Amino acid sequence: MPHEPSHRPGAYQGDAGRQGLFVLNMHRNFTGVSATAAAVTRQQCQEFDLKLVGGPLPGCPEPISFSQALRLSRTPPPGKPFHIWHVRRNPEMRAGLYARDLLRLPVRLVFTSAAQRRHSLLPRWLISRMDAVIATTEEASAFVPHVHAVAPHGVDIERFHPAPVRSDAWAATGFPGTAGIATIGRIREEKGTDRFVEAMIAALPRLPGFTALVVGKATVEHKGFLARLRQQVADAGLADRILFPGEIAAPDLPGLIRGLSLLVALPRYEGYGVTPLEAMASSVPFVASDAGWFEAFSGGGAAGRVIPGGDPAAAADAIVDILSDPDQHQTMADAARARALERFSVDAEAEAINAVYETLWSKG
């Protein structure tokens, strides 16, 4: 839906060539980075005459092209010394450096970093050239320079909300069974897709009526990995209960999550991890490995269980324990929604990011 510029005090009354904030989204796939960028961008549209550059994001303004962004950035916005380009990936950082350093346009570059490990050589150099860096956690801030703020990713609590009746929401997905469990993300070893499959093979015989979904895309180099997982499921006789529906379109994802009884995330490495937050906002508890920021999400086990090392057998036991006790499951579901509202709203993330912009602008 095209964005109507805000006319509240302090908002940018953008005209041709005079925009204040550009959000770059130069990735053809919808990833976790895309999801977090979309959530913040939807909030920022209430404050700025924002321009999205590159690919579309759900609920955000219609994107413009990179060449249009260059043209619109030729002169500073009214009352400001420069435009801000917010970037989150290597190609976007390169695009920003081209605009700022080669074309010498009045722009400054803000980068969000979630990685909790040392970046490789090229990203390290690119990040060193940013004007400001926002880290999603204190741990992530230790691996990047120029950190101006730590702003944990939040979740859009209006887009991700509980279903009036969970069983009806699951039925509406069209998947079989009376209830659902899912892992959501790229299908690859790093994301622990094999751990989920192993956990489901162990858990589903103890959970009548449940269907497990492996939601996500396998890129070309991981097609063999996916094929082995499918064969493992078939060999276990569970091909009708562990399904591989592929990628779910971003607009349809909230409806799917609302219908789940449990979200499972067992990655070997995760910089932050947003799918448990989306589940929490939907009153869906989670079981996760001790990667990412999942321990902080869990509230000491109130909203989810964290499994040391992401052990599939231990994960299976936790899954069965939660789903076999309706009272416990409901208590965790309620706690998950409450914790998302109180601690992980996207409003707080957007506010912290906007403060970084204001600091840059004030310094000129």
C-alpha cells in the first residue's frame, strides 16, 4: 500500500529530491533480516516521509529503485544537513558507500548488526566505513565499531497477535491434523533443520493429531541436505505428518503462526532470531536451542524452553511435555504474549533507532 506522508510536527514533508530517511532492502528473498526491517519500517512510516529502496516489504511503502534513491538524495532534506540511508546487508552497505563516497551525495549510513561473532574481512571493512552502527545485543556490539546504540529487535504486536480459537486458525491453514508445530527459516544445517526433523521423529509418535511443518526454502547448495531430510522422514514412516511446504509468503505468515501450538528453533548459530518473538506475540510458546537471543526471550522458561546445545532428544522431550499438558501450555502461551508486549515491542526498537538518526543530524 502506498504510504501517505505524515503531517505531524517533526515529520518530513517530502517533495521531489527532499526525503529524510531511506531504508534499503536489496535482497530478493524474504529473510529474518527482511522481517525485522519490515517491522521497524512500518513504525518509522509514522514518523518520517520514508522511502523504501529495492524490494518490497509487507505493510511498507511501495519501493523505489536505487537510481531513484540517488536522484532524491542529491540535495539535503529541509532543515537537515543530509539524508540517512539505513542499511542491513553487505550489498546495501556497498550501495551506500557508492552514494556517499563516490557520488559525494549528502547521505550518512546507519548499519544494524546482529551477528554475535567476528565478521569476515569484507563485512568488517564495510562496517568500519559506516557513520553509525546499531547492535541488536550487547554481545553483538563487541564485534563492530562505531556502535551508537543497542536496540534489540522487536515484534509487530498488531500484525502478530493471538487467534480467537487456535484450533480454528490451524484448520484455516489447510494442513492436516488437529494441531501444528513448525520451524521457520532457511533449510540448512546452520539453522538446525535436521535437529528439528530428528526431534519431530522422536516426538510425534507421542503426540497424536499433531502435524510438523518445515517452513522455508532450501537454496541450490542445500538441496541435497533437504533431500536427505525428506528421506529420513520417509524412512521413519512420518511423511504424512512431517511436511515440507516450502516458503510461506510473508503476508500469510502471521496467520500460519497464529494456528501453531508450538514454534521450534534449534539453530547451531543465530545472530538474534526473530521467529520465536513472532510466535510469542501470537501466544505461541517455543522450544529453542541456546543460540541467538532465545534465553532472554524465554523469561526463565515462562514463555519457552531453551535446550542446551539444541539436543534433538532433549528438545523432543520438552515438546512432548509442553503439549501433553494443556494447562501448562496455556500458561506459557499467555506468558509469551505478555512478555512480547512488555519487553519486545517493535515500538521500543524504532524509538532507539530514531534516536540514533537524531544524534547524527544534530552533529551535522
